[in-house]
Amino acid sequence: MNKDLIPIKEIVVKARISICESCELFRPTIRRCALPPKGCGCLIDTFGKIGKAHMLGQSCPHKKWERVTTEDLIELHNQIVNEEL
């Protein structure tokens, strides 16, 4: 991944984690979504380490957040750069 996109990826990851943490299905003590059938059981993050929120190609089965492509990251990067100008 282009080093310029790493901070953008972190923005996406933090936003995803925030969305999950505010969801009624989130189980904070185990950092995952409730188990099926109510939730999906996704491991969101393991206290700041890798989990589904860090996997850009993944989406939330409950439609809380979508998958992100490299092109999406580039577009977001360009929007941020243009706002700073």
C-alpha cells in the first residue's frame, strides 16, 4: 500500500470501530458483534490489533459500513488534500 494512504486507512479503521462501538450488537468486553442469530459474531478488533474493522475488503453484514477499495482510499486522500488547500 502506498505510504500516503496509510493515514487514510487508519481514518477508515477508526470510523468503523466507532460505528461498531456505538451499535447495540457490539459486545465491548470481547470486542466483537453479538453471536448469530442476532449479530454476526465478527471480531471487530482485538484491543487495537487486527480484526474485521482493519480488513478494508470486508463489510459489515448489518450494513453499518461498506468495503473499501484502494481507489476509495485514493479518492478520500484527494478530498482531504483538496480541503487543506
